Amino acid sequence: MQEIKSDHTFTTPGHYGDFGGTYVPELLYPELQRVADAYHAARQDPAFNQELNDLLANYAGRPSLLYYAANMTKDLGGAQVYLKREDLNHTGAHKINNVLGQALVAKRMGKKRLIAETGAGQHGVATATVAALFGMECEIFMGKVDTERQKLNVYRMQLLGAKVTPVTSGSAVLKDAVNAALQNWAARSDDTFYLLGSAVGPYPFPEMVHDFQSVISKESKQQIQQAAGRQPDYIVACVGGGSNAIGSFAEYIADPAVHLIGAEAAGKGVDTPENAATMTNGSTGIFHGMKSKFLQNADGQIDKVYSISAGLDYPGVGPEHVRLQELGRAQYVAITDDEAVNAFEYIAKEEGIIAAIESCHAIAEVMKLAPTLGSDKIIICTVSGRGDKDVASIAKYRGVEIDD
Ligand SMILES: *Cc1c(COP(=O)(O)O)cnc(C)c1O
């Protein structure tokens, strides 16, 4: 059995037990190796790390706060709840941590053009943001169905100078946008860098995204020591592809005293066809360049997925999470739309924080967990993003009419 090394990484690069790997067309393989080499060289280079740290501090606004949620703690009547406030970053989510890192790698490789896939548009907006910042050309692939559902984000990307290309193949949603982006990359890898949005895809993306998002737990580890004089007992984060969760877990993986919990989307219920609960219902497969768990039918065709939260609406999950689940190192729970919407309203009323509906899947788990624990226990929950984008859909869910 492959083990986790003392520096928290896995023993074979790109392989998490039987999961991960680089399942791509032969044409793309050498380019992925070039990306891996460039990224590893960058991480050894003090100038790269200094530039990244400078951007994280002065552009993204890091460190993000670790906030003691006194009202929630009192109301839930159990463990002490701290919130890691990724919603306070520039562009309103954790995604900026990853896009800054990868765009710097792209620049170092001499690439002039960034491409990305996007579902709800959040990763597209983040990529378009760094492309604007670095003066790079940018093209975002987005399922046609998604471009119609998320017109505001399409316009945002265009404001930032990106070209948004609607993808009509397949079901014209996120998974099809990933395929289109991979195809475009294979055709134009000479000048183009594919900036992948989560801890998924072929090696080196899961490792790179883990690394760039681990700033979340690097900070929280120090912040909780300062605030509480000790390390936490639980880390809770939502899981779509798994990037904010792996970043929130990263520095604690080697410490078995810290329980790691990922909250994925159960949609209308894990027993209904309408969910995105890959860790709960998925099976092993190969898709989007990686061996991982997917929601798929008996023929290996990828299922349609559903969640109220567009950011958790992905039929796969990062391979490192599948391995952590298999090793029993992390646990994954599924949270329904209803539970997430309740949590959305709860954290707004209790703490004055409008959190992303994705993040509210993690909050919903905290609402269940905290009351079962003693007041000597500490939970850190990552608020992956802000919820302004979700207000209209929550109103609709509650049957409230909003005229604008
Ligand atoms: C994109 C997004 C997610 C889901 O992505 P992960 O890679 O699983 O972190 C979660 N929360 C917010 C706010 C997002 O924008």
C-alpha cells in the first residue's frame, strides 16, 4: 500500500494509490511533462515564490481571516467554531490562490495565452482576472447551456477581456467544456497554457492545485495556534473537484489527531437521480485525464449531475480525495440542497456572513457536528466564497419574487 510521506505528499508523483495518473492523448503527454518540470523548477526558485507571495498579499488580500464564530458556537452549543474566510479574497473565493500560481507558471514557460474551462463561470472569471493582470490573451470554454444560465458571469469575463466560447458538444455543460479546452490545448500548446480550475485532471494538475491552495491551511495552522493556543480537532470544507478542501486539509494530513471532513452535494438526495455526490455514489473510472471516482452508468458513460450549487456540480472528484477516503484519513459526507439552503440562511442571520451556497454545504455539516462535540473541541470550517452570486437563486428556492 502506498503511504503518505512525512512531508505530506504521496510517494509517487501524480499517483494517489491506484488513483490519479496522466490519462491523456499521446499528443498532450510531453506538454504535461513540460508543465510539471516548469512548475517544480518554479517552486525551487526564490524569485517565483516571492512574486507569488507578493501577489497573494497585495492583489488577493491574503492572509484571509480566521474568524471565531462566537454566535454560531453559542447557538450550536458544542465545539468552538472558527471560519477560514476565503470569501474575503479578491474575486470572492479561494479560486484566486490557484489561478495566480498557475498563471505565474505559464508566464515562466513563455506562454502568451491562457485557456480554461468553466461551469458556473467562477473559474472562468478568476482566470480572466489573472489574464488581465498579466496582459495575457484568454479564452474560456463554457458549455452552451451554462452560458445561458450564467449570463452575468459571461459578461464579467468579457469585461475582463476574455473570449468566451460556448461548447455545443455532448450535453453542452462543464464536462464538455473540459473536453473542448483539452482539445484546444492539444492544438495550440506552443503558445497556450491550460489553467485547470480544481484538484482534478491529469498530473501535474492535482499536485499543483493542492500546492497552490495549501496556503489556506498554512495560514490556518498558525492562526489557530495564535487564537486558541493549539491545533484544531476538525477541518470541514466543501468538495466539488476538491481544491478548497485539499488546500484546507493539506497541512493537517500528516497529523492524524485532526479529523478531515469533506462535504459534497447530495442535491435532492443521494438516493435520487439528482445529486453530485461522487464520493458517496461514484465508482472508479478514467475521465478528464485521471483515474478517480465518477458518477457514471454501467457502460462508463458520465451521468448528468445536479446540485443547487453550480460550483459543486461536477461528476468527478480529485484523485487525492479518493485516496484519503480509501485510507480512512478523511471522511466525506453528502449535504442536500435543503440542508445547504438552511445553512445559507443560518450563517447570514447568526454571523452576518452571506456565504457561497457551495460553502454552505460545509456549514451544514458543522451545524450537525458541533452539537455532538464538547466545548473543548475546535472546528475550522472553510468559507470557500461569498454568496452574493447566490442570493437570487436562494430567493427563488424559497418562492420569493425579486424584481430588478
Ligand atoms: C468553485 C467553487 C467551489 C468548488 O470547487 P473546489 O475545487 O471543490 O473547491 C467551492 N466553493 C466556491 C465558492 C467555488 O467558487
